Amino acid sequence: MADTITDPTGAATATSNAVQLSGVTKRFGDVVAVDDLDLSITDGEFFSLLGPSGCGKTTTLRMIAGLELPTQGSVKIHGEEMGLRPPNKRPVNTVFQSYALFPHMDVRANVGFGLEMRKVNRAERDEQIAWAIDLVEMGGMGHRKPGQLSGGQQQRVALARALVNRPEVLLLDEPLGALDLKLRQQMQTELKNLQREVGITFVYVTHDQEEAVTMSDRIGVMHEGRLLQVDTPEAIYERPTTRFVADFIGRTNFLEATVAGRDEVVLANGDRLRLASDHADGTAVAVTVRPERLTVHGRGQAPDDQHRIDGVVESAVYLGNAIIYTISIDWMRLEVRCPATLAGHRRSAGDDVTVSFEPEHASVVVG
């Protein structure tokens, strides 16, 4: 039996996957933009599609919106097949990077445009417009035109216009991309708080790793039209399943290795490391370790229960809150990020050192 939830209008609705994509493929001529994609997004989730330009994330969003139709596969919203249903007949709204506000209309008219098109009566329309404007903290600015607003304020108006229609799913296509860094970071926090308040499913497209990690309940990492990994931000960062995901989400080190049994890999220098792997013996893999998970010691001073690699400090870069060491070892270089507060343990170029890490902070990846 389905559970029930209460939507922003107070109506009880049956729970299900908010969005379900099954075997979705999109071709543009000979180009496969999205390749056999399966994805379930749950009710009330802040879900981000993350990947580089051209990976298929925006095309996926546009297929949910109905702005593109799949070449094959199924798109369902709350269990209902969307098929050939046009965008204005789907229970979604979309917020774009460009805002797309009407320059000749004031804030209230922009926010209420969709309600007016739906012939909502004046009293109800005014009530809903006031609710949406207050929701995005634009109260008192209802009579301003878009040209009188900052970029961040225009983005708030675009959000209010999308939310006033009470969509079941809100689609956001890189909506913060045009903002400067400080404002973008501020809006990330506000967007997540807004999503929690309204309880609507957000599907967010971005190429910005920090943005996805900051806001999302789960992230789907895409590359060349395929969905490589779907998981929580912590799991994506700490336990990537492919080399691409590990490299795309933050900085990392790759130690080339070969699988030697279910629980062991052999590094390129011959060292053996106990790490679980589902790959067959002899498979070429990489062990990925984040720079902040590595520790630099004086030569031979690393704990016995950690994996140790001897090397020489090639450079040390002070960043205020951290020091980035480049450590040269016989077969590669390692990047290590250490807190700058460890002043008494600083190393200099030319120092002989041992780098160590705990096996649980390493992951085996392929690709």
C-alpha cells in the first residue's frame, strides 16, 4: 500500500518515485546524447545530475520536462507515463540559467504569469503570488521590473515563478551559473533551505562539483551519455566506483595497481595492499586516495598499521589554511594536503619522508 504525504497545497498524495527513467536513450542523428539510462528519483529529494559539458545531463532534464522526447525508453512522473505529453501538460516547472523573465512586467506579473494563463481567479492568484514572493524573500519588491534587480534577485523571481504553480517536480538547469562566486555560494544554501521548506522534488543539473555536494541528497554522475554512479555526496567522494568519478569529484591520487585476489591489490612498485575488489585476478585497476587522507612523516616514522610509501618532498605550497606537498616517489608523484596548523611538522623541498594512509580511506577503481 502506498504511503501518503501532504503537498504544499495541503492535499494528500500517494508516494512513489517522483521521477522514473527506464532505458532512456536520446539520439541526435548519429550522436548518442543519452545512452540507455535508468534512474529513480524519490519524492522530496534534492537530486543533482553532475558531469562535464556534453555528458547528457541537460538533455536528460529536457526529456523529463518534455522539451525533448526520448528516442526510446520511458519517462514517468509519480508513476504516470509522460509519453508524448507536451511540457505544459506535465506536472513540472523548469528554472533556466538565463532566468527568462519578461522585462516589461514587474515582479508580481512575472511570478503570476502562469497562474493567469491557467485562468486562476484574481483573489487566489494574488494569494499565491504573495506566498511565492515571500518564500524567496522578495517581499516589498513586487513592483520592480527585472532591469531594476540584481542577478541574484532575478534568480529568486524565476524560482518564485516556477514554484507558484506548485509543480510536483522542479527542474533546474544550471540556475546559478551566471552569478559570481560569493552570491552563488549564498544561493546554494538558500536553495537547499527552500527545497526543504516546500518539500518539492528538485532535479538539479550542474557541472560544479562543490555545488552538487553542498546541496544534494544524492548525486548522479554522468559521462558520455551514461550514468556512472548514483549515491550520496559522501559516498561519491569517499567511495567512487570508477576512475572518472574519482577524478571529477575533487582532487585525488591514483596509484596504479593489479588485482591479486578478492581482498588484495599489488601496487606498481610491488607493494601489496589489502583492499576489497570485485574484479578478476590480474585486472588493471587504480587505488585512489584523496590528498587530505595522506599524512607526511619523517622517513620511517609512519605507524605500522598504515600503508607506507617512501619519497622526497618536491615542493611545499602554503595556502593559508593548508600546505600542499608534492611528494616524488620512485614511480609517481603524490599530492598531500596537510593542515597548516601543524607548524612544527612542516617539511621542506628535499626532505626524505614517508607518506602513509589508512586502507579504509582508499578505493579500488577501474576505467
